[in-house]
Amino acid sequence: MCSYKKYLTLALGSLLVLLQGITQAASYVDVLDLPAKPSALAVSSPLLGAARAGDRLVAVGQRGHILYSDDHGKDWKQAAVPVSADLNAVNFPSPSQGWAVGNDGVVLHSNDGGETWTKQLDGRQIGTLLVKHYGALASAEPANEQWAQLAADGQRLIEEGADKPLLDVWFANERFGYAVGAFNLILRTEDGGQHWTPFQDRVDNPQGLHLNAIAATGDALFIVGEQGLLLKWNDAEQRFAAVESPYQGSFFGVIGKPGEVLVYGLRGHVFRSKDGGASWTELSTGLQVSITAATADAKGRFLLFSQGGQMLVDADNGNALTLVPQQNLAPSAGAIFGPDGWLVLVGSRGARALHIQ
């Protein structure tokens, strides 16, 4: 009897485990199909990017959280977002029209200043885009091995699934823009994201390195990536051409203005060019931690922020950055000035506003 009861107990336990697994499998919803959940803690949850939408501030982060503030970062509201994938970057070329990108190849669009969002693209479609685009080119030019290879890369993306992140997004206006990401993933749109064209063949990146950031510097458009990758748009060649890099470590961001560009990345490295990337000068930071965010104030000063939360200011356009003491250091992933001059930082502890002299 005891043996029978023991057997019955084990059998019932196994059945319960099996039923639980079936229930969990049946209730699983892909993060690309699961809307972000409203949360009172969203403002203090990890945020990875921020942008200005006119006078409004918009921040994006983990689990599909998108927040917006109309009082310069003091109070935040959560936007309606159709996905729960982590979001890495956001850009608004106008007060109403904006785009956000993130993990699983997701591209989101807002036409109301960031209050509501729709999905334009995700990683389940990107591989098909590559196969269709480069497959057509391969059929037209069968002797060109590049097209066949890029089409094969698209097929590999289809087989591997929607796991390739888009890391940054930049729009020149409400129609023309780029999204960039891991393994040389780059897409261009000329109709506000209604259609996206693969652009891998227009990038000098034979190793397929990650494209970490894209930004305009007033008179040029740069992409930076891992292993010192530096690219600049060449209008004559209609491609992102390689720029000789001053550093072999990864760059995480680029910022600039007409006639000047700064790139920053691993172990506190920051470099400045005043000749369009032809030559570079290293700026001393005194830090060994990565520089992960940057912005510019109304005076045109560049402010850079580290993974450890330190703030550096390029006050005199010299060869060194000034460390500005702060209290309650927190890692920074994004930085943006509001219209009132208050600085908003986003990072692993959410969003916070600082008054900068």
C-alpha cells in the first residue's frame, strides 16, 4: 500500500508539472506582441535613451517603457507602447514625429510627440527584407558575389529568429532616417518608416562589427561602433566610408557641431576632430570607466557622462575635460537638456533632473 501511494503521489506530481508546463507554454506571448505594462515604477526603472520632442522630453528603456515629460523632467507619464522589448534609443526630428528602436529589431513610430506608438518593423521581418532586397540584386547580377552573400545573411537572420538588436536611430526630417544595430545591421527609410531598405552594402564594415551609434554633427553624419569603427557618410560615393580610427576599442557615441566632432567609448577614451575626421586629438578624462552619454548645452559646451555616473565638461575647447563633482552618482545611458536649461539624465536608476550652471 505504501508503495502504491508513493507511486500515485509521484505520478500525480509529474502530471501537475506537465500540466503547468503546458499552461505556461499556452500563455506565452512574444515580447514583440505584448504591450508594455503600465507601471508606477517605470520612471525609476532602467532607461537607455532620451530625446527632445519640441519642449517635451521623451525617454525609452527596458520592457518597452517609454516616458514623456512636459515639465522638464520633474514629472513623467507612461506612453502606450505595443511591445515589451527593451528599447535602446529614440529620436524626434520634429515635435510630433519620433522613432524608437530596440532589441529584437523593433522599430516604433509616434506621431503625437511620444504619447502613443505603433510598430513599424521587428526582427521577424528584417531577415525577409534582406533576402528580398539582395536576392533581387543577385538575380540581376549573378556574377556579383556580394549580393548572394548578403541574401544568405538575410536567410541566416530568418533562421536565427528575431534576436538582433537595433542600437540607435537618427532622422534628418520626418521622412528620411536610419536605424543601426548589431552585426552591421543598418536600414534606411525615405518615407517615414513605411518602407525600410537594407543598407549593408553601403557600409565599409567588412568584419560585420556592431554599429553602436549614429549622429549628425551639423555638417556630417557619422556612425561609430565596436573595435574603433568610425564611418562617415560620403555623399559622392553614396556610402558610409571608413574613417581612420585613433583607437581600437569600442566607441559608444558621437556628438558634434559644424566643424567639430567628438567620439567616446571604452575606458574613458574621448577624441576630437576639427577637420571632418581626417585627424584626431585625444581629450584627457582622467577616467578608466566607459563614457556612455553626451549632450551639448545652450552655450555650445559638450557634456559627457560615464558608466560610473561622472560628468565631464568641455569648457574651454582644450585638450582636457573638466570633471564636475556630483552627489549621488548613477550610471548614465542618455542625457538631454530641457527647454528651461535643466539637464535630464537617464540610466539604470531611471530619470533624474539636474540644474547645471
